[in-house]
Amino acid sequence: MSLTLIRRPPGLQFGGVDVRQLADRAGHTPFFAYDRSAIDARIRELRRLLPSGMHLHYSIKANPMPAVVHYLAGRVDGFDVASAQEMAIALDAGTTPAAIGFAGPGKSHDDLRRAVASGVNVHVESETQLRLVTALGWELGVQPSVAIRVNPDFQVGQSGMRMGGGAAPFGVDVGQVPALLRELEAREVALAGFHIFWGSQCLHAATVIEAQRQSVELVLRLASGLTGPPRFVNLGGGFGIPYFAGETPLDVKAVCEAMHDWLPRLGERLPGIVPILELGRYLVGEAGIYVCRVIDQKVSRGKTFVITDGGLHHHLAASGNFGQVLRRNFPVVIGNRPDGVTRERCHVVGCLCTPLDRLADDIELPEAHIGDFVVVRQSGAYGRSASPLHFLSHPEPVEMLV
Ligand SMILES: *Cc1c(COP(=O)(O)O)cnc(C)c1O
């Protein structure tokens, strides 16, 4: 007679932990988990490729979980924030205020007051903001650190992908920059830097290279009338990650190599200036998963629906409603049976009463049962914080850094 051990087939490993164990740790589904070793590996690899002298900033809006920001604080050179609360998270992580850039088209008087009082770099995006910031400097008795966010006048990208060059609420048009510089001078405030943001989620190396080259040229033009070089120039980021079938990762090596073409010229023309690359999703997006549980399953007119306890209220982007034009499936797996051999075509949906709540359409997966875990990859950025958590009043997802 032989003893048979009850063995579960191996589940998806994430951050060195089985996804079922992660669920036990979270206490309930749905949850987001972020893998610190994956974030670390991503940054190490990027640092290896980046020319020395290039600073790396993290854009907190991609994932503002304080534990994530804290973890990144020792690994990047600074943070870009877009609200007073994000600024507070960056400061709480121990970041020096001079390494924090505060951008955003709608900064309120109170936001600006907090920013000036904290000593962070305020990226002004209008004449109103510039006047407010300098006035607040007087009121608070501090020299404000003012950078100008510029709406670039160049257009790069493949067919249909328009990045910059149009009317926008972000930044100030290139033609309006000289007037702002004069105004700063009249108020005896030195310009701290320029900020050029030309686009996001780009997987095409040639486009990123061209945008950076044009950003540098633009900055050299804008800075030609200044008495001294500004302290920094934020050249944007735009590094994308592959979300959908058929997408290929950005050739970051090529992008980093091309930086050698303009870095020396930038340094000669504007000695001491610090070039900054600001990245959000590229640093954290692939290091996160969203996990929900199958709570029902049914067939309607020949189609199988797998119904989960998650949905668009936690993960708007995976549902296809976060600015996507065409709805496509994020990578989805059955976490406790990733290699299951009996497979079926199904539609994975969330628990909300709206046809918009879809997690994967017409996808082939291992046959799912009630209690199984549905894992959505590429969920480390623009997940929880970019979703309408209160829509339909279901419980909120947990977040863990593992
Ligand atoms: C959102 C944003 C980013 C980050 O974009 P990712 O695509 O996540 O890298 C960087 N800079 C600015 C100004 C932004 O608004």
C-alpha cells in the first residue's frame, strides 16, 4: 500500500510566492501585489544602460502606494508629482525637496503655497501660476524654485500618434516662454529648469529618440537668452510597456545609446545642467498583478462567462476604459492552474452591473471554476489609483509590496 500525498499543482509564482499564498496574506480578494525585486531589477538594468549624468525620476501618479514610493526613494534621483498629496508622499519618503518636481495644469493656491513652503520645484504651467508662486515666495519669505513646463512645438510619432505640437492645457506654448522668462527676471527669481513632456506609452525607439533630440534642441533655443544655465531640464519619459498581444517591448538600449549624441552638446551649451528622464509605468507597470476570484460561471447563448469579484472599479485600464480607443485584453492567467490542459474560450467579467465591466473578452484559458484566481498582469501602474473605486460601492482592493 502506498501513501499518496495530496499535492496541488504549482500555482503562478509572483515575487517568489505562490499566488494562493499571496491571497492568504492579503486576507481577501481582489488585491494588487507589486514585486519589489522586479522593480529593483528594472531600475538596475536601466541604470546600466543610461549614460552617467542622466538622472532618473519616478512619476508618482503611475503608482502612488506609499510603500512603493518609499522603496523607490533610494533607487531613483527624484520624484515627479502632480498633486499636493503626491508631494506629501514624496516628502514622507525622505526625498530632498530639490529633487521633487510638481507639475499639473490646475494647481490651486493652497497646493502652490504648500509647494513653495516645502521648497519643491514648481513647474509652472501658466502666467497665473508663475505670479502666484513668486508672490507666495515673498509672503513666505523664501526663494521659490520655479521651472517652466513647456508645451513642445514639435510633433513626433508614427501615423496617427500625435505627441505634442497642438493646443493643450499642459505647459505653456513655446512662443509664450520668453514673456514668462522676462516676468521671472523682473521678479528677481532665477529659473530652476525646463520641463518638456511630449508623450507617454511609446514602444517605438525611433520616436523616443527623435522626441528627446527635439526636446534638447528646444531647450537650447529657449535657454539662449538666459544669463545662466538652469539647474535641470526634465526631458519627459514616454517609455512604454507591452500590454497587448503582438506588442514588442521598447528597445531601451537603442534609446540610451542615442543619448550620447546630444548629452555632450547639452553640457557644453548649458554647463552643469542636469538632464532628467521621468518614468512612471516603465519602472513599475510590469512589476504588478491584480488578482480576483471566480465567483460564478455561466453560459449565455453559447458563450461562457467567468464572473469574478473584481472589475473596472479596481482596474479601469484592464477593462479597456482608461483612454483606450480599441478594447484589447491585458494578459490574463488562471493563477492556481496557469498550465491547465483543459482549456476553454470564455469572457472574464467583473462584478459590476455594467457591460463595460470586462476583464478579458473571448480569451482561451484553462477551464475556470468557482474559487479560482484570475490574475491580470502588467498591473503595477495606473491600476488602483486610476480606477473609480466607489462606483457601485463594492469593497476596495488591498495592495501589497512583496
Ligand atoms: C503621467 C506623466 C508621466 C508618466 O507617464 P508614464 O507613461 O507612466 O511613464 C510623466 N510625466 C508627466 C508630466 C506625466 O503627466
